Amino acid sequence: MMFLLWTTLAFADDACRTIALPDIAAVPEPAIIVLGERRGAQPDLGRAKRIIRRLQKNANGPVTVATDIVHHSVQRQFDAYEAGQINHASLEQNLQWPEQTSVSFAPYGQLFKLAEQGVSVKAVGIDLVGPPNTDIRPPVPAVYPSMVNTTIADDALPFGLDGRIAEVMAYWDYQVANRAVNEWDGKGYLVILTERARVEGGGGVPWQLVQSGKRNVYSFILSWSEPFCAEGDNVWAKNPLLHTLGL
């Protein structure tokens, strides 16, 4: 049920803004840039790689990439890879990839190669099972309960469960945002790569970052959504070349 929720979160609206690589590359540093990907989609991950390379080329400071496709407990493997202690061919096995996700390693592997070129890669994935830590109560986007009710039939939800589900979703968003920020020194760019539904629709990881007082937070979605996208989202243009030319 939770997966279904997360794949249908955003309300349909055609008032989003189309963007392409130059729009993201123009973000001034220091900044936090949140990129929403379709899990395992090579076009999205290829765009993410190009974005990161362009940011690194233009930046005065370092570029840190935080990805939640990999659980934070295996961060030492990225550290070893960046230090040259393990090679790229063994990275998939060392990250215990089949235990992390069911999607292919290949498009992520190409992205992780940027660690050989000075990009710092951080694992910020979290456990999506079990109850949230009751000592941590992050704010909940006002739109979340209504999103839950829109996605799940009224007779399928016991009274009050919509609010509880919204709290769990917000907790997951908060955990990813918090872990990513804790891996950044505040210089250059922090690029957070997370699943699309944690970026679109006015909630998610970017919202939690802003609520926690972080400034210079920008969010972008790496593929066009058919037939609609959510109001306020920055979404990759159907035709990036025509978009860049202003056509």
C-alpha cells in the first residue's frame, strides 16, 4: 500500500515549470539541489550524471552527492572506493546491491564512477520498515493527509489512519534530508538523489529541508510526467533543446 501511495502522491496539475540542464547548472553555490528520479530509469540517472558533472565543472567548491538508493550502513564502501581501496568492478558486490533494491545497478554504477573524479558520494538510505522513532516528530506537509485520502478509498482507511500514514511519510522524508545534510560541509553543492515522489507535489525531502531552516534549497524532477505534473514542480522538459532555445 505504501509503495502505491508513493507512486501516486502528487495532485494532477499542468502548472509546473519545465527545466533543462542549463536551468539547474545556473543555481548559485552554496546550494542544496534535490533531484527526483524514477528508480532505476537510465534516462533520469544519465541526466543526473550530466547535471553533477556540469555543477562540478562550474563550482568553486566541492560537489557532494547523497543517494538514498543505498542504505547508510554501507557508507564505508563508498569511502573505500573513493580512497582507491576497492575498484568499480567490485562496488556492486561490496554495496550488497541485491539487498538494497530490485533495480539494476548499471545506471547507478555509472553515476557512482564520479567518485573517481572528485565527487564525494554518500549513502543516506533508511529503513522503510518498522515504526518511526517516536522521539523524532518532524512536521507533516499539510497536503499529505489529503493525498492519502485521494489515493486510498475511504472505506479502506480506519478513522485517523490517514494522519498516521502522513506522519510516517514525513518521517521518512525527514530522515533522508537530515542524513544528507549531515554529510555536507556547506560548501559547493549538495545534490540529493531520491525517488521522484519524494520531490514532487509540494512535500517530500525539499519541504523538510526548508522547514528545518535550510536556505538555498532547489528541487528538480528528472523526467516529464504524462499527462500532468504537480503545480510548482520543476520538471525536465519533453524537448530540452527546444526549451533551452526558448521555443
